[in-house]
Amino acid sequence: MSNIGSYEERSKNFDWSISEKKLDYKDGDAINIGWYCSDRICQMGKANKTALIWEGLGGVEKEYTFNDIRLRSNSIASFLKEQGINNEDRVCLFMDKIPELYIGFLGVLKLGAIAQPLFSAFGDESLFVRLDNAKTKAIITQKKHVKKVRKIVNQMPYLERIIIVDYDGKHPLREREISFNMDEAEKVESFDCFPTKAESPSVLHYTSGTTGQPKGVKHVHYSLISQYLTSKWVLDLKDDDIYWCTADPGWVTGTSYGIIGPWSLGITQCVLDTGFSAESWYKFIEKRGVTVWYSAPTAIRSLMKAGDELVKEFDLTSLRHLASVGEPLNAEAVIWSDKVFGKSFLDTYWQTETGSIMLTNFPGMKIKPGSMGKPFPGVTATVLDVETLEPITEIGKAGLIGFKPDWPALMRGFWANEETYKKKFKNGWYLPGDRASIDSDGYYWFIGRDDDVINTAGHLVSPFEVESALLEHESVAESAVVAKPDDVNMEVVKAFVTIKPGYTADKDLELKIMNFIRKKLSPLAMPQEIEYVDSLPKTRSGKIMRRVLHAQEWGEEVGDLSTLEND
Ligand code: WTA
């Protein structure tokens, strides 16, 4: 029997107080996610239960009980306090998927500070724009990433502390740098968590838009109410589960469902901190006895590519529930997973701004492969007419997804960008910026994004950020960046550039430019192809028309070109 039982029953008279009651929370109480994910679980008698099973490169393993994560997050919180970090200060977590990232996240929240997790593969430029926007006071990082921080530190007078979790004493620490070893630090038996309230800020995740710099999506401690219940009903987490969320906490899935959801339910989770290979993933599931697996379409397509025979080499019978998020999950992937694992991946739809799962397939519900399923109980969803922004009544007609902005985990703002935040709400609806249709059974079908953001392997990349970085390369005069179709990653970044006189448009330059972007931004943002052109399509006012290039890449009709300058 699944935790949700009957979707129809649960949807009738739904109230978020169901979740509040389970968490013993009443309106006006203090609510601190760090405490809920560790101290409370210990108080409930699970202090000695395993919270985290971690495996890194070369088969290194570590395990932590709920009491271990309670004590260590206390140590981190007290250390930060000693360093002069206060509630609501921004503390960036810039680490690989190591235990310090997961436990440090709780420590930052216990202090009442705002956790700002950033993907550790980010280059110095990507890191700088995000720290600069938040005026981050401290960054917790590893030796291997400190170089990137050092490169930009002089531009960041507000960054008071650079905390290195694996300092080995080999090279002297520089100004503002300090060592903190989580496992060796003195255990702090009790730490008075900052009495954050429902609306106190908790997490700041950065997401990319079409225009402007990335936006800092501000969440609050009350988001726990959504994250707890969706983990219970959608991920179907139960006390004896071994749960594996493959997402990196540098992105929202890795925090909402890779830390907060499972730990607030007292669930054992495991983390594999190595690169992707189908073999190592199957081996991990077999070795750890993973029961619930939350992953992403690109990973599933990569596993499909590795073939059915490989699956048979492993005992994967522990798996009982699979779910996916981040990009459209194609019907073939759903059917394939049912064939090889005996279970279908259930598609879930949500985004950084929504904080928790919004549209989803539930365990026990009839699955229509290729569909995102139905709204989570308590979520009022619709598709809106693009022009009038009124709900569409015609079955199957495409429109903009709209949600009534009233669920607990909805973002509370974009950091220092109120104007853009306001634009996300229209006519009483929150607009995630995606298009979909609803069929006669109430199932949602994804159509596409309503902007130019590139979704590569489930990660959003802003064409604007890549275009700006390209212009910083000495050879590039103009640039336009669009998505190009890809079998596995769904989309990859493609750049069109015009180059300055004196440079030769050849393979060598292409590789140099690619590498430049990889280092500055990230491997995800690196164009997989650079096409040299003599000129870029522009409107009469000089704006580059990405849609012309996009249509060309996807073999689609270009549409109205009347505003095009150079046709
Ligand atoms: C896309 C990730 C189709 C969508 C949790 C959304 C999806 C963006 C799905 C959010 C899905 C997410 N089917 N598209 N099941 N899930 N998306 O903020 O465009 O990194 O707006 O959050 O990914 O990406 P984000």
C-alpha cells in the first residue's frame, strides 16, 4: 500500500495542516529545517539510525547516523557563529557531493543563516555573479575549489570567511581563509537553533533566465511543509527505505529531495559522489540495496543507451519505486524502465521557484507514459490562454501552466530583484514559464518552455550568460546561443559567433573558445558546437533573433520575419 493511498480521496478537502500536524507544527511556532532534519529525528528515537551512506571516488565510504548529523551540524553552526556569521547572513556551500555539503547545509540553517548552495563545477565567473548578487558573507568549500574563490576574492569585500573543510596544512592559508574539519571538530552536544519562523529565509538557489543575470530564488523554512508531504506521498518514503536521489544539492532537487524531504522523514539516504557510468550506478543500487530512486531523464536515457544486457548483470530487485524530474521524460524511457526494472519511472514536474513537486504521477495511479501526471493535492493548477491568461476549458489545447500561488514551498522572492519576481505572477496565477495541455482525464502533458532558456541534461543554462561570456573572449565580435537537439541530453548549448578580423575561424579556435567557457562558467554551459557566421539575424532595433537560429537547429518554421534586419 502506498503512503498516499487514494489520490482522489486525498485531494478531497485537502489541507496543508495534514503536514503541519505530522510535524507537530502550529501557526506561529518556531520552525527550523536544520532542527527538523536531525534533532527531531533523534528525539523520535532514531538517533542511531543511519542517515547518510556516502561513497566517493576509489570506493571510499563514510556513514553517519542521525545523531552524527545532529552533532556535526551543531559543530558547524557553532563554528560559524564564532566566526561572526549571524542569522540571515548568506553562507555559500561550494562543494562536491561530500558529507560536509549535506550536513553543513543543516548547520547553516540551524544558525538561522541562509544556505546558498552552488554547483561545484561552476567556474569563477559563474561563482562571482551569484556571490556578488547575494553579498555572501562566508563560503564553505574544498581545497580543490579554493583556487576559483581566490581568483575573485578581491572583488568581494563582503566575503569575510572562506572555510576549507579538507585543509591539509601543505600550503599557507591566505587572508580570510580558515580551516574547519567536520569529523575532527569538537562535538557540540547542544546548540540552540535560531528560532526561525515560517517566513524566515532558509535557502537561496540560483536559476537562469533568458535575460539578465541568474536569479536568486529565496525560500523560507515553511517550505518544509510541502517538502515533507510530497516526499511522503510522491516519493512514497517509508521507514525502512534506502533512498537515492542522484541530484547534486547545488540544484534544487538535491536540497528539497536530497536533504530536506528524506531527512525530515528520518529516512536513510545514500549518495554516490563519482561521475556517471551505467555500471557504477547499477553496482551502487545493488550494493546499497536502494529501494527508492529519484533521478532525471538524461540519466535514464544514458542507462537505456548502455543496453538491457548490462542491467541483467546486477541484482536490482531491491528497487520498489522510481521517480524522475528535470526535463520531459519521454514515453520510451518510461516503457523501457518498466521492461528492465519491472517498474516505471514516475515523472514529476516542478522547478526551483516552486520548491516542491507540483504535477506528478503517484504510486498506484494509472500511468500514461509521456505525461507529467496530475497536480499534487493542495496544488491548484491549470493551463492559461496565452493571450487572455484565463484558464483554458477546451480539452487538449496548449497554454501556459498556471498555479494558484498558495502552497507552502513557493519562493518568496528573487534576491535583490523584486521587479522580475513580480512578473512571475499574473492574473492571480504563478506562471512557471512552461507550456502544457490537459487531457480528458486531467493528465498534464508538457509542451515546452516559454522562453529561450536551455535545458541541458536537466540543468538550465541561460543563453544570455553564455553570450556574455563569449564576448569576453578576445576573438569573438558577436554571439548568439541557442539549444541544439541531442539524443541523450535532450538539448545542448550551441553558439553562433562572428569573429574579429585577424582570427581564423577554424577548429583550433573553436576548441579554445569552448574551453574558455567551460572554465569561466561550467562544463554544462560550454557550447558543444560553435558555428562561425558572417552575421547574425537581427531585428531592426539590433536585437539578435535567437528564434531564427533555434528554428534552424530544430528544423522548424521560422515564423514571422518581418522585423528582421538582414533578410
Ligand atoms: C523543466 C528542477 C518537463 C521545466 C526541479 C521547468 C520539466 C524547469 C520537468 C525547472 C518535467 C522540470 N517535464 N520539463 N517533469 N521537470 N522541467 O528550476 O522547464 O532546475 O520549468 O528545477 O525544468 O528546472 P529547475
